[in-house]
Amino acid sequence: MGLLECSKVYWEFTGQCTQCGHCTKACASLSATDMTLGGIAKALLRAERNAGSVKELRARIVEDTRLVQAVRSCFLCDLCTNTCFAHNDANGLVYHARVDFQNLALIPSDTWLSLQVDQEWDIFTAYRSVYNIDFSDLRRHMLADGPKAQAGFDLAFFPGCSLAAYAPELTREIFASLEELGREVTLIDRCCGSPLKNAGFFNRAEALCNHIAEEILGTGATKLVCVCPGCANNMETAFVRNNLQIETISLSAFLTESGFIPKRDLPDAPLCLSRSCQDHDGSYLEETCSVLGIDSFACSVFEGCCGAGGSVATFDHKHQSQQTERKLQSVPKGSTVVSMCPTCTYTYALYLSNNRRDEINKHYTELLFESQIDWDTVFDRFGCMWTGETGAWLAHVLT
Amino acid sequence: MTIRRSSTGPVVAIIGYGVAGVNTLIALRGAGYQGKIRVFSDIDTLPYSPILTSYYVGGEKTFEECFPWCLEELGALDAEVMNSCRVVELDPEKHVIRTTEGIYTYTKCVIASGATPMNCSFTDASEYEPLVLRTMKDAARMKAAITKPDCERVLVSGASMVALKALEACLNQGLKCTLVGMSSHVLDFNALPKAAMRFEKGLRNEGVQLRLGQVIKAVKEKVNPNSLTRRRLEVTFSSGETEVFDEIIVAHGMRCNLDFVQNGSFEMGEALLVDGFMRTSDPDVYAAGDVAQATELISGKKRIVGNWKNAAVQGACAGRAIASELAGDRLFTEKGFIGSIPTNTIAVKDTLFNSAGTMEVTSRRYVREYEDDDMLILSIFQEEADGTMRLVGFNLVCNEDIPGSKAYETGAMLTQRIKRFESSVDQTPHTSPLIQAD
């Protein structure tokens, strides 16, 4: 092995890139640094070739400010991959580059310590602890009689860390609805590991998913119902990796096939659906349209990252905010923006709380169920939790 | 990659130094092969990207920018590169490669010699040598010809991707262009008629004159009496009409570069038939890129899928398989090549065309259409045995070519849907090249 852990990936990418520059034209992060994806791979390999030691390698990469900026400011949204004539895998490249950045201590620890979702405390579990958001009664497979006695579930529900933390009532209502549809359900209220991947802890993210997969296997569930396409992708990959016969299904698809009737009318304002960048083949969007009873061709759809992807905010908050703004500018005035991923909903909500616009921001589950997400309360709580007694505790467990 | 090469031991020969050859080289080293690699290249430059040649001709890329890999990078892979060394014969029985520069032996060989433009059906009556577009040499000749101050009108013969990219290059150089094609529509085999017609509309909007369903019948060189240096080409079309042009570009398809392969040496279709590890019928000879006929996933048949990514992936597969075999692992623990799905993206000025999968509409397939002012999408669905409908192909034509736009996102999304099928295919690469050639 050379000085870079992932040099094989960079070589493969270098081999497949024509250097046509199409990716740079597609992406705000790449165009800001005037780099191509192949250029990132080549720059890393060049630094490795010309360095005699890890220390020197680190220094060479630090010197290459465009490279550092390009790797750290990537939203991992696939916009460049989708524009690339060869559909070269940008996500794979940047994830691995971040692994090497992590190895070389090029990602400051204060930017990821609160996102260590494989540890006892991360920003989501801490938030839930501070505000007593507890689902232990819904984690049926972990109740008193022990996992074996509780292995008779046919469905595991995976709300994802954002929904579970910021919308506990909605999470509970969805869970209850799944039960009302006659299913034996248990809750998996864990994080799928995306923040770890973003920070360059690829192996830890995989290990976390493997662990969750094992837990789901223990419940006896043969289906995992996911709210978010990103969680679904990570868990599906883990099931394949571990050769487990567990099907991953979107909440929307499951509700449709179970004959669920939405609990509220659609808003009057025209809908503008946001296709998540994790929804690679658009199936989440289509399934959501189906459960909402709308034609995806009849409403506007906008693409691309909300700004939260790739944990760019931990590196360049302004760049993230500009991305959110760019996306919202493409939304028809006065629309209800409907996102598939709860983190997108959070990101738009945060932006809209600071920048007044005519648009309304909803997660798709809010159009299906009674409970709504109270973002003002969420943001207030975030502001308060870092002060006083809890602030001291958070400083202790998250830093 | 740190390579410690031994002076004795196996020799891997790579015939061809394009994207397939380079990726074979990268994969061999990446998989830990430290022995000798000898690359035979019939050019005297670094490997170039055929995709970028039209950008060079059109003035969007410099000559240097058409070479994706620099000497330092390729040098790190530690191969003996025989430049300007044309292979004249491959003798698989004796494991010998005869070249213009000498005779070489090999342990394993990868044929990655690419393809050459065909001039076939261009009129023989003229002494004029038309312009073609594949190599950097072709591109340099084309650029020199069409950027002459007195070059005003260019005729492009052919309706393929290469023809259209050459056409765009001419448009970018401010020339008046005519496109003549035997087919009734552009984008042969890649587009359904309605999509092709929308693309043609875009071409006409750029001022391109289309002569579809016609061929060149005769070309006569005419010397302009007012200018001793300027000769013009009087072209007679099959319609009987005659027009005058300054240059003619011919893009009538490609043929594999396999002149050095003796008849009967390998199992052949249109190219070398390969198995799921890119092995030909000779277990010591592999093939990748335009010379390889591998599994195409929609039809399940062996076909040439001639594009950059496919060549890269196939070359890498061959490299990994050889490294694995030479390491003594006869079971090929490395990932094989399960097959590919054809994909195409082309933009001529502001008109974008994107496709993936099959364009064959059979009795079990139907086409669904979506059209608005900006975009036309034709999706081809196939009825499966269980009654479900599966997306097997699509065409997308958009009136604007903006990288990162909805059109690119939609094209990628539909491509992913077709590729879902990949996961349902048996992931074990087959080990015989002799199945289901077209």
C-alpha cells in the first residue's frame, strides 16, 4: 500500500475520466475550484507520488487549496455523475478522498465529533435525551422478554435520525398507522451512518449498518420500511453485503400497497416535489406521488442537493446556504416544497426561518398524516440546549 | 502504486494504448501484478481521448487537453511502451506478437486495439480523400482543413454520433453545414424516429441543411479559376441534385482493428467473442473495448458496445483477471464483467440527446411518450413474464444543453431504472465466450 489508503480508487477513476470538464460545468463546488472529478483523483495521486512521507503528503495536500476545497465542499449529490458522459462515480471518489483526509487529519475533529452516530452520544441522541424524546416502548423487539421472545415481527420501521428527533409525534403516528394496517411492527430508531461516511469514516459507517442489519434480522422482520431514500440505500447495501433476505421498501410504496388512505387533504398551494439526490432512479418520488394520489408529470419537480449533503456546512456554511438558496430559487413562487428526505426538510426549514419567502416547506409524511413538524420549536430547542446545565453536559459528551 | 518488478517471469502484452489498454494497465498494477507489461502502440503520442477530438476540432479544447493521462502518471505504472510499433500478426499458438519493430513473446495478451473509421460507400470516383474523425492525427487534419480562411461549406456524410460531433465542430468554427445520410433520420440505431425528428429540428434551427435518405453519388474536384489555391468539391447526391462544398467529412461507422488476427485463430462474431472475464476462445488472450463482443444485458446477446466507459470497465476487468490468474488463482476471485447496457449522450450546440438501453420495439414492448416545450422523453417498456412492465430503453431530447440541468438528471434517473435490471442478472460471470453471439 502507498501513502494513500484509497489510491486504487483514484487510479480507477483516473482511468475512466476523459477530462472533458462537463462535471465542472454542472457543479457549483467544482466550478468554484475549477477542478474536474478526474482532476481530484489526479491531484491526490500526484501528491502521493511526490511525497516521501505521510507528513510530506499531508503538507502537499494542504498546499493544494483547490483540492481541499473540492473534496470538502462536495455535496455528494451526484449532479456531476449524472452529467458525466461516462457516469463516473463521483460519490465513491469523494467518499474515499475523505477517508484519506481523515487519515491525514485534514478534517478537523471539531467538525465531526457531534456526528459520530456509532457512539452513544451524537447530536441526534443528545437532542432526544435533552428533550425526553424516547421510543423505547416502540422498540418492541428489545422489550423485557429478550430479543428471541420478540422475534415475531414482520415489519421494521426506520424513520431515520432526523424524523425521530425532530418529529417524534409524527414518527409515532406513522408507527401506529403501520400497526393499524395489521402489521407486527418494531422500531429501529438508529442512524444509517450517512454522517460518518460524509466525515470520511467509511468503515465505521459500514460497520454501523452491519450492526443494524443484524438487529433487524433478530427481529424476524422481512421488510424494512424507510422514510428516507438515503437510509434505504445504506440499509439495502448492508443487507446485500451480509446476504440477508430482508426487503427495503419506501414508506410511500408500503402505504400504497397496504391500501392506506392519507389522513389529510393536500394543501391548496401547488406542490413542488424535491427529488432527493439519494433517490437515484426516482422511485421514491414516484411512489410518493402515488400514495399522495398525484401525477408526477402534473406537478413541478426540482432536483439536486438541498445543501445538507456531504456535511458541507461543517466546512463552509456559506457554500451550503448558497446551495439551499439556489435550490429554492428554482421553486415556483408560492409552492409547497415537498421533500423526500427529512434532512432536506430540516435544511429548507432552517433557511426559510432566516430568509422569509412565500414557499411552504413540508416533508411528504406531513401531507399523509395529521402530525406536523414544528420547526420553530425545534430551532428554539437547538438554541437553548447549548446553554445552562445541558450545555455543559453537551460540551462534555459531544466535544 | 509501488511496483517492484522482477526481471524474469511472465510478460503481459497489451495491444493498443487507448482507454481499454490504459485501464488494463492500471488494473494489472492495482491488483498487485509486478511483472513485465509491454504495450504496443501504433502511435507516437500518449493515449488520447477520441471523445475529445471533436472538441479540439471545434476549438473548445486545446490539442494538449485531449490527452487524459500525462507521462508522469503513465510512467508510474511502469510498462514498456513500444510507440509507433504496429502489430502485424498475433500468433496465439506460439504466444508471439510480430510487429514492425520486431518479434515479442507473451504469457498473457490483451487485445485492445480499438476501431478505425470506415470510408465504405464513399464514392470511389473521386481522388479526394475525405476527412474522418477518430485519432488526434485525424482531428489535426480536419481542423487544419476546416479552419482554412477559404473553407466556408462542409458536407458531413453519415448520421451517427461521430458524424454529429464532427458537424458540431464545424458549426463551432462558423461554417455552413449540410448533413447527408442514407437513413431517413439521424442517430441511427440510437433513437426512435420521433426523438430523431426532434433532434433534427434542433439541427435545422442551427442552420444545418439535412439531406436524409440520400447518399453521395459523385464528387468532382473543381478548381476555382479566380483562386489558384482554392479547389472546391462538386457533390452530386442520389436525389440528382448537385451542390458545391469545400470539405467532406465521412463518418460511416467503425470497424475493429483486428487485421493482425489470422482467420480461425479465435471465435469471432463482428469482433472477438469474450467470456465474463474478457477472455477470448484462447485462454491466454483477452480482449477489451471496440474489439470485444461481450454480453449486452438487455438482449442477453454478445454485442460490441463501443463507448469509452465500457472500454475502460472491460480493460480493467481483463487486467484484474490476468493478475488473478498469474497469481495462481485459476478460479478468478476478482469481479468479472456481467455485461453492459448501451448508453449515449450527445449534444450538438443547444440540442441534447440522451439514451440508454434498447431501441428495439417488439410485440412485447410499448413506447410511452412525454413531451413539453423543452423536452421529449420516449420510454420503452417491456412486459415481463409475471405481467410487470420493465423500462428497457429511453430517448430524451432537450432543447437546451445545460450541464446539471433537469434533462441530465432525468436521463441519469431513467438510466438507473434500466440498470436496476443488472441486479437481477446472475452476478457470476460466465466462463465461455461461445454463447449467444448475434
